[in-house]
Amino acid sequence: HFFAVSASLVVPFCFLVLLFGCVPFVVLAPLRRPTEGGCVAVCGASPLSQMSVGGKYNKYGTAHAGSLTDEDCEQRLQQLMVRLKDLLPLSAHDCGAPSDEEMLIKFLTARHYDLDKAEAMVRQCVKCRKENEYEKLLVDTIDPEVVSRWPSGFLTAADKEGHPVYIERPKSAEMKEVLSKYGVDAVFRWHLYCAEQQRQLMLRWSTDRVSIIIDGESFSPALLANKQALALYYKICTQNQAVYPEQMRFLFVINAPRSVQLGWSMLSPVLDPVVRLKVHIWGTDYAAKLAEHIPRAQLPVELGGESPEPVRWLTGDPAKDTPMLPPPPREVSGNPSDSNSASAEIAA
């Protein structure tokens, strides 16, 4: 019985590994608890410069900075700018980048304000963007068949903190066929395209993060034995960690198999509390829980909400997708001090 139970848990744990690999912007924090020092809110900061960490807006993301004060963080930010003067401005290498300050704070936060590691991460990011020709992603068109096997798009809604909401419904059972026909690089390109469209929307909304919904209804365990699928997820995971630090606010997995929910309940207690606050994995009874984070009036009917507005699915054609990105909400109401109902007023 012990071996049977152990074997039954392999699939959900592997699913969770693949899940965190395929989501743009998911970078798990180390398995340690952050200290309380330095967690001082910056109330006067603009929306773009407020780092959403555990629901608390803080310019420097000091929940990840340990005992550093905001003054310490600012000093390290300036030191990092000096070290990277040969690469600045970052917009020269990344058309979707906000200000240098915003981007470098994300890299510092991801590396717990270790200057050497943050510098190495920024340089690796610039290298990855150049090698994979990221700037062409908003110009080139993705093959429609690849797009149809991995539907991805945006809700017209915002979460209760004012962040845009992205959704994926990968047809896992069909991925083996599309990988065999088009190859890993073609599917990987579609993932990068979606990630860059997310960043364009974040800029349009003047927000620092995006919330993500993944529909796991069609998850196929057979993918775990497919070499191309594993190569794809590994490539996605390594690129995400190099290029997209600290940009996911919430991850909502809906229609997750029961075994995956069990796997998450066993894994989550050992994760960083900040990560646990970000990730929610539910089965088919997700509607009421999802409405706690995204107002029911703004959720599409197909997701258990009341909004007649459908999901705006991406087509893979930048000429069509970029103009149809949903406009920002004028206001999202809530309590800024609460991680489940923080507020943000976004200029339309």
C-alpha cells in the first residue's frame, strides 16, 4: 500500500513541477521564511513603482530583502545601476521594459538584494532576449495550429488589487502531436509571445504584475513520459527565471485533478509564505473561491461569473492582438492592507 500511494503521488508532484515551469513569471522563492525587518510601505509611490509583495505595496519588495531597510535597498539599487551602466537603459534591449529603476528592483528582489547575483541575472536576461530575438515577438505571427492547441488570452476584468488577468487552457492531450509536427522551438515561441503580450498589457495598465488562471481540466499524465514535452517545460522554466522576475501576483489553477490538489496540500507547507499566498489550486468547485479575488461581476459567465464579456483569446497575430488588449479599469475598490482585497487606482 505504501508503494502504491507513493506512486500515485508522483503524477501530481510532476504536474506541479511542469505547472510552475509553464507559467510565465513564476519563480519560486527559496524554502525559507523572510524576516520582518524592513517591510515598510511606501504610500506615496506611483502604481508602477509599488511592488506587490504578499499583498503589501512596497517599492523595494523588502519582504524578500530580509533585514534590509528601504535605505539599504536604495543604496544597493544605485550600486547596481553603476555596475550595469554598460547596459542601461534597459529599454535599448527590451521594448517592453518600464523604467530602469522598476526593472532593477525586480531583479534585486528576485535575488534577495545580493548585488552579484542580481547583476548576473540582468546580464543573463539581456543575453537571453538577444539570442531568442524577443523583439521580433511583437512583429512575427505564430502558426495558428500551435495557437489552437494552447489557447491563451485575457479577461476584461482586473483582480481586486487592480492587476490584469491572463488565462491559459492548454490542450495537454494534443500537445504530443503538435510537438511532433512543429517541434519544441515553435511551441516555445508561442509561450514567449504570450509572455510579451502580458508585459504590454502591464505597461498599458501601469501595474507591476499580472494574475494568471490556468485551466487544468485537460491535463494528461502521458506528457510526463514525452521527451519533447519535458524539454519544452525545462526550456520555459529556465527562460522564465532568467527573463521575467517577480511579475506574477496570483496563480489560480482551476479544474485541477484531485491528485494534484492533494500534492499541493502536501507541498505548500514547506514553501515560502509569500509563495503560498500567491498560489491557489482548486478543483471544479472553484467559482466562489475565484470570485474572492476577481469580482464576480467582472468574471466571464464561463468562469462562474456574471460578466457577458468573453475571454479575449490571443490569435498569434500581433497586428490583431496588441490593439485588442483590454483597457485598464478606472478604479478597483478594496482595502490596501488586505492581501485578498488590496486596492489600486489605475489611470485609464
